[in-house]
Amino acid sequence: MVTATRTVPDSYTFAATVEQSRLLGDYRARTLAAIAGTGGGKTSLIYWWLYLRMNAFKGYGWGLAEPTYPMLDKIILNSPDPLRPSILDWCKMMQIYVDYKSQSRILYTTLGQIYLGSADHPDTLQGAALKGYALDEGGMMSLTAYQTALQRVSFYDGQVFIATTPYNRGWLKTEIADKAEGNYIHVEKWRSIDNPAFPKHVYYELRDGVNALQRHRFNMMYNAEFERPEGMIYHNFDDVKCVVEPFKIPKRWPRFVGMDFGGVNTAALWYARKPNTQDYYLYREYLTGGKSTRGHAIDLKGLSKGETISRCVGGAGSEEQWRRDFREGDWWVQKPKESDVEIGIDKVFGFHSDDRIKVFNTCRQYLAEKADYRRKLDNNQQPTEIIENKERYHLMDAERYIMSDMASRRIIFELA
């Protein structure tokens, strides 16, 4: 394998693969993505990306986030990997003076400040304008985390660096891998075994041995391929046939809204039904937080201006106070006819089986959630009844509420 060697005088040598070198040498693309197998050297690459950028643009602020705070502590601040030191030790090796303020999770260095964040605490990703933002294991994060990182670097015309294994077919595939053209989005992919430090016998044992992983899981975890994993709830959703270009929806088409309430994230989906059919077109999505119920109501009314909403349904049966608060804001939300999660999933699954839910390709958050909505696997890698990270899927809950309601409604004659 051809390698490129980058040396920092009197400190540390890094043998970069061709793919890693291409990413490190690209200062132009807005988004860089290192999509690699487990043990492929992704986190170490983040360190070097930071080092090169911080030396090139001294004095700017930088961001580095993990999916959770425990991962931040275990991977970045306290590394168990002897080949990859913690970021504090690494800075010392690179002769960068660093002062870490743990309360604010900020690294003060001689080259600039590094803000440490957790994707499951969105507020930690917000703040001052930065020159660059690194998302380690970005495939485990939400699309919102990536969009926030882009927002943070926009003022200084900065760069977002994503290093991850493809854990699912969500936004990492639809928004990054599928849209990579080398200029605005630059993606490099490699297998675990392409890292010279990864033990080859382990790779082949996991692929062909007695305890070999299921093929789709091995391909994701060690070959960095996007596979359809076990446990996907809406595996029958055809993202080729059912994702469509937006069009002007006729005013006479009935429109419906599904909602999910939350202090951090309030979600809403707008559907239009083609008259005399059970074909629904999802044409708008809403997922935001940090606002009062009245503030959300103002937003929802503004987005629906000029539209006649036939029915808005949302929330669990016990969330009557949320519905009451929205009504006081002049946004009328009805209690769903069916609040049971599994029954609701079954109703939506039925619509997908007949390809009766079409989705505008502008509904990116919805498509990301749909591709990642799955059940937790047991020790034998078989799906359980438990929904993995259920609290993350606000749009899936919003859809479940409204489509359960639609499934129980009988259509009378309508003008086409």
C-alpha cells in the first residue's frame, strides 16, 4: 500500500494512507468525510486535521464533538488506545501548550481554542463562530448536529470534518456520501484492514471465521459500506420510488399535520392527500426547539399560511396540556385516535407496503430519521421489541400519530 509520511520536527510521525492524505491536503471543500471501518484510524486523523488547520489559521476557534459526553471522556480526554493518546497528551507531544478548563470544556492552546461538545446536548454545539468543526463518529449523530457544525463555521468560511463508521443508511449516506462531488463535499472511504496497524487476522476471522459477523454488519463495521442493517423498522420504504421532486400541490388537495411535542424538539409534518386515493405526499417538515409553545404556534401558522389544514393530530394520550397550550396559541391540535406505538408503526408500515407515502426530497430530516429508525439487536444480532434511541425520532412519532388517524378514516367522494 502506498503511504505518505508527515513529520513534525522533534515530535511525532504519522504514516497517512493515500485517502487520509487527500483529506488532510484539502483546504477547499466545505465538508470532509473520512468514512472508514472500525480501527481505521479516524480519530487520529481528526488530531492531524486540527493540527494542520490550527497552524494554518492561528488564533481561530475550533470545535470537536463526540456523540455523547461519556464518549468524549473515554475517547478524546482519556484514551485507552496506546497508539492514540488523549488530546491533552497529544498536544504535549506536538509541543502545543494547552490549558483545559473542564467546567466549560474548552482547551486553550497557543494556536487557538478548541470547544468540546456532545451531539446529544445540542446546546454544546452552539456558540461563537469557528474556523473548523470535527465530528468524531458523526454517523451516530443526528443531521441537526451536522447542520449546526456547518452553521458554526459559516462566518469564517470554515470546514467541517466528519470521521465515522457507517452505522446506518441515514443522513451520512443521503446528505454526504450520495452528494459527494469532491469540491463542496469530499469523501474518502477505506476498510479497517487498510490501516496498517489493524490486525489482519482479526479482520478475516470476523469475516470468515467460526464467529463471523452477519455479512451486512461486517460490511458496515469493517468495510465502511452502507448496508441495510437488521432491525430497520420501515425496511419496506422505497427511498427510490417514493422520494420525489417537490411540485406545487393543488389547493383542493386535503392537508393534514402530525405533531410530536417536546421542550427540546417540537416536530411537525405536513401531508397532502391526492383526492379519491389514499396516496399521501409529505411536503414539509418542522423540527426545532428553544421556543415557547406560543412561539411554535406562530411558526406553524406562518408555514401553513394560505393552506387549509383539514386535521392536525399530535401527542400521546396523556399530553393534553400540550394540546391545550397550542390551542391557546390558535393552533388546533387534536388527540390521536391511536396512541399505541406498535399499532401506529404497523399503520405506517402498511402505507409503505403499498408505496402510498411519497416524500418531497426537501424533507431531509424525515428521510434521515426514516433510514435510521430501527430496533435494538440482542446478543445474537436479532431485532428485539425495543426501539433503539426512541427519544431521538420526533418526526417518526409525528408521522405515526397522523397516519394512524388517516388509516382509520373513510374517504367519501371528492372532486379530483
